[in-house]
Amino acid sequence: MSCWIGPALLLSTASSGGNYYTVECNVAGPLRLAAENQLLEESGGTAFRPDTLTLCLVTDPGDTLVFSDTAGVAESGFGSFNLLTDWLPDQRIWVVWRMEWDFSSWLLVSAGNGTTRRSIGRPVPSPGGTRLLCAFSDLATGHMDTGIEIWRVEEEGPVQEYLALEDARAPAEAEWLSDSLIAYEMIPESGSRADRGELRLNSLGTWEVSEEEAVRYPATGR
């Protein structure tokens, strides 16, 4: 089964023996998601599937979080499913990708207390591991948020520090240069040019934007 979830991402999955595998995922360059069955095997019992429609994650205190898939409806033949894509050991965060009929979301799940946050894209840790960078593009359908998001990793779970949503440009590249500096490119819907910019964490703990030939869109909170 292949699902388009944005102009920059094609996710192909297959089911075998109750395990979902990711075949290919391209977001701002080639990326391959970790196979869920391998994550389950390496989790030591903290992540498991009691059946093919249920994903369970066990927090440090011993609570079990349940993520249930749903069967497809007659009109679309497609329900929803949850795919475990990452375990970030330094941040102690599980990453669950949830696919529904016309949109998807990434869930950041704290192993410490089960706190769950929805992000706009698959998280990439900063060099020092103190923050997570998420970026996603869906200008073609507009079903999902397009933009850049930054999370600060705290003991109680991830805390959103920055979110800038776009409606006419899409992040093509976004990468950490240091724990306090991000470089990115925005491609306008017309594709006529690339706006290059930087996000820099200032001494007040807020992110500042500087761009070349860019139409700025204000950061918004969630």
C-alpha cells in the first residue's frame, strides 16, 4: 500500500505477520524510516502489538499507552493506522506516525510520563540533543500543516518553542548547524526560486528569523 501524504513524501507500507514495515520515505532528501518490527524487538517489551490493530507503549512508571487502528469505512475503504517509526533514546521519546484518510500526524510520546504532542513532521534531534526540528510540506492538498517547528526537550516532555506555518512556500531543506542555529530553504508554490534563511536562538530564548529574498510569515503558537 502506498499513500501520498504531501508533495515531498511517499510512504509505502506492507503488512506481514502483524508487523508494518516502511519501504521508503522521502522528506527533504532520502530518508528511510526504522522498521517497526525491529523497534518492537529491541524495545525490551516497552513497545509491542497485542494484535495487528493495536500499538502499545509502556512508560517508565509502568503505564501502558494504547494507539488503536480503525477499520476502513465503506466510502473510502481506508481507516487509520499507527506506525512506530522511531525511538529517540537520548530524549526518551517515541515517535508514532498516524495516518488517516486525508491527513497524517507525527506524535511525540514521552517515555517518562506518557505526555503526547502532535508535531507537523518527523523530528530530528539537535547535535546536543536538547531540541527537535520538524518540517513538512503539503501545499498540493492543504490537508496538513506546512512549515517549520522546534521543540525543546524537557523532563516532563517536549515543549513547543517555535512554529511558523506557510501557505505559499514549502520547506525543501531544514537542518541543524548547531543547537542554536538552523539553516533552511523555502520553495514558493510557483517554484521560481528558493528563499534561504536561518533560525537563530537568541539570549532571551526565542528564535529569530533572517532570510534572503523572502516574504516572511509570522510565527504562530499551537
